[in-house]
Amino acid sequence: MESRLFFVKLATTPIPLPISSSSSSSKIPFSRCSFFSTPIIAPSKSPHALRLPSDGSRAFRRRFRASKADPAEEEEEEETPAEAGVRSRTWNWRGYCIRYQSAGESGPALVLVHGFGANSDHWRKNIPVLAKSNRVYAFDLIGYGYSDKPNPRELGGNPFYTFETWADQLNEFCAEVVGDEAFFICNSIGGLVGLQAAVVKPQVCKGIVLLDISLRMLHIKKQPWYGRPFIKSFQSLLRNTAVGKLFYNAIATPESVRSILCQCYHDTSAVTDELVQIILQPGLAPGAADVFLEFICYSEGPLPEELLPKVKCPVLVAWGDKDPWEPVELGRAYADFNVVEEFIVLPNVGHCPQVNTLFRYCCIILTGYIFPWLLIFCQKIVWTLPQVYDIYENVRDLQLFDLIIFHQVHDRIR
């Protein structure tokens, strides 16, 4: 077997760790480690909370422009200081323009899949962090963000915006853009996209991290028999009358978007003007209302509990304990599936952990469940982390804090 060097990029200096690699088709198991059995993620207002330096507010997202003349052609946008190292491009998928972002030149491939109504900018704070030691990709699901939004009424009688469609998009993205097997990191409905993709093409997915996966509580199977006719009638009203567009126009405003985001984020300080515009602006594009109404009327398709038994790769589930939409008490049931290696409760975190202040740093730790060599790190550093947080309280300097982390790891690995 060939030996490779991977790097734990927690500080400015990497730590080389030799591991043995098997064939590319083999699955790398998650490390079974109880690193988060007592979560150490501090509340955002805690004096121990780790705050990463900001790269500056991203300029208002440019309108998405792409040519569909050549299926193999990609358009690359210039990098801005706020997103240095992150490239924004387009990919032609089945005749549709798909916007995606990428960063990182080496390491395993990670594909980030956003949730309902969001886009790849939702991962803007995670991509640079993960790209330190990985090749990171985040794309806009068709119908969302700056990807094309074909009118579902013009695509035949069957629903178009389904998990099967998005799973095909994800698998073909890995084949045509990533060009390699990949780990999926998914939030909300993106979790079902990742699971469905892993079921359809198990050879593509090496592992999945599910962040507050959608429970699909409005699915027809989860409704009592006497409530199903009412749901169908309400969906028909939204889709086939002016009521649906009126409803959408009422929520597609800065005030409504901010209110909805404040609902799902436990830390409302994360709901900035920038974030509101990231969610709202693509939603004002032509076709966005039709996509929205199509999906909220989609009460069929797969459920997480139906897909998990069919998945062949290891799965890690992380859940914010303050998620108001997908309660962690219901999510705990997923820990019982054999394929789920670990279930992690993230304290004082809402529905979207990736926007949490600490998650930009902790997403590296989450990735430790994917790569077995980080088991060494977890086992050797876990008992020192509270001490390091105490040091950081007095230091208040991120670079020095990173240096402390580096030395703590280095001393125990060597």
C-alpha cells in the first residue's frame, strides 16, 4: 500500500501524519471517538468563545451571468479581498447553468450542500477554513441561489424540484467538476440530497456529515389520515391560484427574511444585513417564486429514516440543541441507525450550525470523524482543550491561540 502524508492544518504550520491508503474505492471509516460526548463548543457570548477574524464583509453578490453556449465551458469570476482564495464559477448541467464555489488545492474533496431557500454563500465562512487542508466545493442546487430556475410547470406533469433531481445533480457534479470521490457536508434538506445521492451512487460518497437534517414533518406519511385531504387542498390553493404568489411576495422582503432567520438562529447576532441579502437577493430573481411554491407543495419523496438503512458509507449527525424547526429530541432517533457513527449535540446552536461563530473552527474538528488520522489528535488533545480555552481568555489573540493549539497537538503526537 502506498503511504501518503496528510496534514492537520490547525495552525499556520502543518503537522504531517503518515497514514496508509487503500484503493480509491474503499471506504474510510469515521473514527469512533467520544470527543463531543461532553461538547466543548462555548456559547457565542461566552468569554471562552473562539471568534475567528473576519475577512471583511463580502460585497453585495454580483448578479449571476453565465453563457450556456458550451457545455464544457466554465466562467470564472475574479476573487475579491473578502473571498480571497475562493473561486466562483459556473457549470453546465443538462443545459442549465449552475453556480458553484471552490477553494483548496490538495487533500480530500468535501462538497457542501445547502438547505431550503439558501445557496452556497451560506457556507462563506466555512469554505476558507476547510480549504486549509481539503479541496472544498459548494454549489447552488438547481432552483436556488444563482443557479438556473426552470419553471416546473414547463417541465411536464411530474415534480421537478425533488431530492432525486438534486441527488443526480450532486453525483454528476462530483463526476464532472470534482473528478473524485467526496465527503458530503449537508445542512437541512441538503442532508436528504446527500443521503439520496449516496444511495443512488454509493461509489461517489465516502462519508456524510448531516447538520440538522430536515425531518420532513409535513411529509404525507407523517400526517394523520384525516389531515391529508386538507394538506392537499392547501397545496393546490398555493400552486394554482394567486394566493401562492401573494404569500411569497409577503415573505420575500428584508423584514420577513430577517424575522425568519432570527427564528432559526439561536444567536441572532449572526443575522446580519449581509446574510439577509445573501438569502433574499436570489429569491427575487425570475422563477424563484415558482420554485418555492413547487417545493413547499412537495410532500412526498424519501424520508431520512428510509434512506439511512440504504447508505453504505459512514454518517455523522450533528444537531443544534436550539433548533426550533427540527427539534433535537426527534433527531436523536437517528443515532440508532447502524450507519450513524456518531450523534453530536451542538449546545446553543440553532438550525444552521455553519453560521455559528465557533463552527468555522469546529468544522475542522467535525471533519476529524471523517479522517481516521484525526483520531490520534482527538485522543491526545481532548483533555487539554479546557485549559487552552482558559489561556485564550487572557490572551485574546487568535494567532497565538492557534499557536497554543498547535503546540498542544504537536507535543502529544510526537
